[in-house]
Amino acid sequence: MAIEDIPQTVSIVTSDFIKDTMSQRMLDAAKYVTPVVESTLPVGGDRYTIRGFQVSHEFIDGMVISGEDGYSMSIAPYNIDRIEIIKGPNAILVPGGAPGGQFNPITKSPIMKDQTSFTIDFAQYLGNAVSTDTNRVVSLDKGIAVRLVAAIWDSTGFFKNSFRRGFEIAPSISWQLSPTSKLTVKGEFVQNRESQTPNLPLDPSVGSDD
């Protein structure tokens, strides 16, 4: 449904905004939308607080990817087309939704236009990455298109021995079955390895140096 036809308060964070803010996490871009703030758990991945309620229930394309109290890695931004943010008690209509609100990141889908982008990011801390986004029209008459989003990242953090390394491959294909029906099949393969930060300082004078 079109956003204006939905009887809920929904805010949209676009992929262009994610690029403009150089956000490395979904939450980094969403924090520009009030009243979204960082969770009190510093290693909680995409956990966030909205309208005073902490949310750890995660969705992608409207599908649950974690338990109500579970959390995983911070979702990489490379395959996100937009982030839909439902505010207020309307979010309890979503399975497992929190009373304060809910994020629903929408992944990229094939479009009827040939295009390719290639991006290299350099940063002093947690930002080195190479990504590409390629879309091709297979059949204009039948409305068939394919898309491939791929990225690899390898960075160190500002804490000693902290790091983040991983990759993402996201192929998709769409077929316009009729003027009102479209079949889209998506796959997303992600591997991410990162240290648990922030670290704790050590004081050998109290008897511990490991």
C-alpha cells in the first residue's frame, strides 16, 4: 500500500539518505528520525529505543529474523532500499512489535532499468568497504529483471584489537506476471565477524593482568 493510505504514523529513511550520512548501521541513519535513540546496550547490534521502549525484535521486508528478545549483528546498509519506521502503539499490530514503534528495513529489488554503481569507502575507524550494485533488464516485454548487490568490509575500531570484517551477496530476480501482480525472489548471504566493544581497562595493580 502507499504510505499515505496506511492509517499509521510511518517515517521513511531512504537509501540516498543512508549514503549521504555515511551510515555504517541501519540505526545510524534512523537516529535522525525522532524519537529514535541508541539502546542502552552498547554491543546490542541494531537494538534501539523509540518513545522510551527498547526494541530488539528485528524485521527484514516485513519478515521476522530474530526472536522478540533476540538481536544479531547490525544490518549492513548496502542492500537496504529504505527503512520504514512505525511510531507509537500502532506497532503492536506487527507480530512481536513493541509499544514504542518498530523498524522495517526494505531490501533492494530489481527495477526495469539497466544501472551499475561501484563504491569504495575509506575511514580511519570502522568504515573501510567496497560495494557494488548492478541491475539488468532481462526481458522488457515480460518485465523480467535481475539485480546483484555485493559488498566486503574490513575495518579496525578505535579500541585496541577491535575489528569488523565480513561480506554480503544479495541476488534477486523479479517477473511482472500481470499489470497488478509481480513475483520477486530475493536471497541474501551475509558473514560478519566483529569484536565485542567497548573493551574494559585493565589495572594490574589489583592482581589481574589477563
